[in-house]
Amino acid sequence: MVSEMTLREAREDAGFTQQEMADELGISRITYAGIESNPDKATVLQARRICQILSRPYERIFFLSKR
């Protein structure tokens, strides 16, 4: 079984800062921080791109606010 991780855990595990993720996504750091705080607000395209950047399958990153 593959364990789930929060978006923040996945980002930190991959060695990215919030600013680096924001730059990769073409959004502000504040906007990215909002996605991390409320990952269910990410668009489908943002979620797919985040998974691609972090080299993690969608199923492994928890994109809902509450576990």
C-alpha cells in the first residue's frame, strides 16, 4: 500500500520551497501557499502539474483539506 502525504509533505520531501513551486506553476507564492493550505481548491490542471513537478503519482498526494 502506498502511503498518502499532504501537499506540503510532498513538496518538502522533493526539496522544493513554496516559491520554487509557485515559479514552476507560474503563480505567486501567496497563491501557492493557499493551495497548500486548501489543496481541494487546486484546479485539475494545477494538481496534475504539481504531481508532475514533484514526480509523485496523484494517488500519493492528498489533495483534500481534511484527512
